[in-house]
Amino acid sequence: MLQALYIKNFALIDDVEVNFERGLNVITGETGAGKSMLIDALQVALGSRASVDFIRSGRDKATVQATFDLAGLSWLKEKLDDAGIDYEEDNLLILSRELSRNGKNTCRVNGRPINLGVYREIGSGLIDMLGQHEQQSLLNQEKHRWLLDRLGGQKTLHQLDEVKNRYSQWKKATTEARELATNARELARRLDMLSFQTKEIAKANLTEDEEEELIAERRLLINAERITRLSGEIYDYLYGGETTLTPAVDAVGKASVFLRELVEIDDSLTGLLENLDAVLYQLEDVSREISSYRDQLEFNPERLDQIENRLSLIKQLKYKYGSSIKEILDYQETARTEIEKVSDSTKQAEELKDIIENLEQQWLSYAKKLSKLRQEAAQQLEHQVAQELKHLEMSGIDFRVGFTEKTGITVQGLEEVEFLIAPNPGEPLRPLQKIASGGELSRIMLGLKVLLSGVDEVPTLIFDEIDTGVGGKALQAIGEKLALIGQSRQVICVTHGAQVACFADNHYLISKSVVGGHAKTSVEKLDQAGRVEELSRMLAGREITDAVKDHAAQMLKMSASYKK
């Protein structure tokens, strides 16, 4: 709720601070005293459009500051958290705005400078202005459905949650399906390419060490003639052949015979003999192995062609898929995985189609139940509004809750909701915002606020001269309704009617005086005696008699009895 409003150098107001309280706060004063300035200053403090004309004559700056108690306003605390604004110490929200003649406006929230857009967002929803020319939240058609659903109670809200839940799931599924459909052609092309690539690699039937083995085999086949020649010469030199030299095996064998004779003379040479015999055996082994190697080697042009073709294929695959056979095989595995994923998308599209159809059926079922509950709540609201308008001496007005069917699946259900009014018998129903009479509209809003105050989240309501042009029983009815709303909401009312002012829980008098040649506005909270004086002035003007004062006192007594 609004705790305090501080105004400095604003229009005729020099320096004023008004501390508001719970319940019905009434502001009165003579015409021109500055009651409207108080409302203008509060609107500026909430972020409405500001003009340099608001700055008091002879001053360079004007300041307006509104202090709110955050108790129970969890939705506002979320806004403050999002904006990074601290409020934990005293649970207060202080909106401060400074206007300068150079056009620069400074906005602060709890002392922190902030841009006007965020400032307005934080200030929105704190106060609902109802008056001759004010913007009223009930004129926003989007709020009509919100209020009706809350009037319907937990059963309606639960049904609305089910509708929202199915809509959210349906929206997600349709988005996924649309994305799959958009990508279907590209996915088909991708699938064809991946299928070709995996088949090409699979057809090659590669093994990881194959390339190195083929290169080694090719080297042998290319050098087959040279290998045959070299191995033959090696054999000749080791074991004998066409060479004129003594083969190594024969030479070492003869040396072994001679060394054996030496051992018979000097057995210290036995070790040398053993070594020489070992060399002889090794030479014989090498000779046999080189002979076998030479005999097995065969130049095979067909096999060489096969190897060359195979290596050429591997080279082509390496150019496409990786720098080695291992990388080619890794790519093949990755491609197979992607093929499964792409193939699954087709299956997923079919599954999504079934899911979407099922969610649409569920949504429609819940939406129809929600519509029925809304119709029931609308009938109840229409009956209650009729009673309220009758009490406000406006029984000729016809109030209806209009339903307009919406096409397609929506988050809020099957219909739009709008409050409609026929101001006079025989006239067609029209939206609230198209009612011509500002005073008439304000009283209709008052009746609605009485009914909706229990579900509306706005903590403070301001009624600015809604009793203009009203008298008699209707004027007293307005006071009674304001007092009733004041039991659950903070109400601030600017009025010229004593029949309204007498119901105040807190009464403030605005007066204007001339100090030092300049007009100055002041605000005073009245005690009981002051209230009697002010009500007497409102009833009789300048000629205040004892009878008028007695009447004023009786009005206060009557209103106190009514409120009890």
C-alpha cells in the first residue's frame, strides 16, 4: 500500500508530505486548492508522462517521491529481484523522480538510479486510478478474463492451469514438428549422401594395417629380380656356387679343422674352437634360409596390379574421409550413427503427429470445461453487478459478460472475455471503454471494484471525483461502497461530497494560501473536530450554522455505525 507521498516544488505545492494509512483515505478542499495536483504528482511518481510545466514557478527542479509497503506483494518483489534492487532491510519500495527545467528526469528506486522504462514497469500495478479522465485497469479487456477466472474460484483456476499445461505441451510439440518438416528435404539429402558414403567404405572392406602391408608387399614385387640376384650371390659366397672364391662355409670348416689340431696341443684354445664351430653352424643356417628365401620368391605381375589398384582405392578414400584407414573407419562409424539419428527424425515426426493430435483433444476437453465454468461465473457476476448498480441508483444500466469465440488453440481457452454495458434501456451493449460519461463510468467501475476487490491484486485504489454530478441516495451509496472496499484495500478518494467524505477512516484537507506573494498549497490530516468543520463547509459553504454542524456530526456517527 501507499505509505507516504512527498512533493517539493510541484505546481502550487512548495513542500508537502502526506502519510496515508489503511482503509478509506478521503481528500477534500475547496475548488482550486490543489487536490488534482496531489493526484498528478502521484502519477508522475509512478512513471507517467511529466512536463516542465509541473515545476513550481521560480524553481529549477521538482521532486516527487512515493513510499510503498511491500507486504503481501510477492509479484512486485519478483520484479525488484529481476531489476537487482534491494528491499530486504525495511520491506519498503521508494519511487523517486526529479524533474528539471532542462528536460532531464532522474528516476530512482530505493535510491538506485534506473531508466524510466524499468521504473514504470516497477510502478505498474501498485495503484489503480479511477476518475473522470484516468486510465483504469478495468478498461483493459485482457484483465476481464483474468478477473472472471479468479471470481470462478479454485475450480476454474485449476481448469485454466490444465488448459495452459496442454497448450504449452502442444506448442512445444508443434514447434518441433515444424522444425522437422522445414528440415525434411535437407535431411533427405543428407541421408542419401551418408548412405552412399557408408556403402562405399563398407564395400572397400578395409583393415586398419592393410595399407602398410600392401606397400611392403609391393616393394618386394617391384624389386623381385634384384632380390633374386642378391640372394643368389649371398648364397654363393656363403655356401658355394658359380663364384671362383672359396665359399665361407668351406673356409671356416677348414679353419675349424686346423684349430682342432691346435687344441690337441694347447687346450687353452678350446674356447676359440667352440666359437668358431658356432660361427660355422650360423653360416650354414644363413645359407639354408637365404636359399629358401630365393627359391620361394616369384615375380607376379598380376598380384602387383592388384596391389596397385588396392592402394589407389585407399588413396581415393583417404582423400574423401581421412588421412588414414583408421580415420576412414572412424568416419564410417560416425556416419552410421548420424544415419540412425536422421532416420529417427522421420519416426519422430510420426510420433509427434500422434502426440499433437492427442494434446489437441485433451486441450479441447479441458477448454470446454473451462468455458462452462466461465459461463457460470459470468452469470453470477452479472447478477451481483446488477445489485451493486441498483444500490448506486443506476438500475437502468445493463451489464453483461461478453464471450467471443477464438479460432485455433490458445493459452487461455476457447474465448475472449469482455465486460459490456448498455447505459440506457434499449441501447445496445458496448465495451466499457466506449461509455461516454466519465462520471457514469467511474460509478460502474466502483460497483465492479466492490465485487472484484477480493481477487484483484492492485493494493491501492484512487477514486478522483467520481461523485461529480451525483447527489442524494446515490452519493451516500458511493460512500458506503468506498468504505466497503476500504476493508480489504487501501482507498484514496478525492471528493466534493460530504456524504462520501463522512465515511473516511482518514480525512485530509487541502488548502491554499498566499505566502510572500506566492500561492502555497498545504495538506492537513483532520481530527474529529476538524472533520466536523470540513463536512459543514462541504454541506453549507460559507454559512455554517450550529444546525449544519449537528448534521455533520450526525453524518459521522451514521457512517461509523455503518462501518461497524
